[in-house]
Amino acid sequence: MKGRRALLLDLGTELSKLMTAARVVAQDAADNLHPGISAGGFQILQWLHAFGPTKASAIAEALSMDRSVISRLAKELRELGFIDTAADRTDGRSVVYRLAEPTRDSVGKAIAYKGNLFEKRVGQWPDADLAQLAGLLRRLNERDA
């Protein structure tokens, strides 16, 4: 049986592989949507698609990105026509980002494409394995753990 240190190293290795694979899938989905969109830009589009219009600070917090990165990526997405900006109704100095309406369907299709890529990896897994992995990842992602 492996010792605790070896188990932790194995876990770290597998998590690194998972994060790399997730970035590859995200970039593939981004390229499928438009070749000028980065994986980080695609994350912003996914977030806006799921949660609607919001400020850069909320996106930055949700995606664990620096606000300057969000602003840079948002500028690229605006130039490509994927997002619009508007003044915040409660604070005219702040900007709210939202998906540009003509691109909502194509962003939704790209998100579904990404989901299909993921499903191909786990499609044959038994439900019990999926439930166990989801539970373990939930525990790992708890902030107070």
C-alpha cells in the first residue's frame, strides 16, 4: 500500500492532468465557436450565458481571475461581437457586461459541444462512479475544508 505522501503526490498529478484536460476542452470549444476566442474568454461567455449580465468584478470573483484579465478578455470579446456593455443602472461609473443577443445561440451551441466532449469521457461510467466522483470533488471544492 502506498504511503500518505505518495497518495498525495498521485492526487496532485491526477488533478494537474484534469486541469490541463479541462483547459484543452475549453480551448477546443472556444475554437469551435470562433478562432479568436481564448479559453479564458470562453469562460466569460459561459458565465454570462448561465448567469446573465453583470459587472467585471462579479465575473472575476466567480472565475477566480484578476479584474484586469477580465477587462482585457471582455475587450476582445466586444471587438469580436460576442458581448455588449452598458452602464450599471445603480452606479453609472460601472460597466455591465452581457452576451450580445445575436451570439446567444452560438454560445449555447459551443457550451453544448464542450459538454458533449466531456460526456464522451465518462459516458460509459456506471452511475455509482459518477456519483462518487461528484461527491469527492464537492468535498475537495469546499472552501472551509
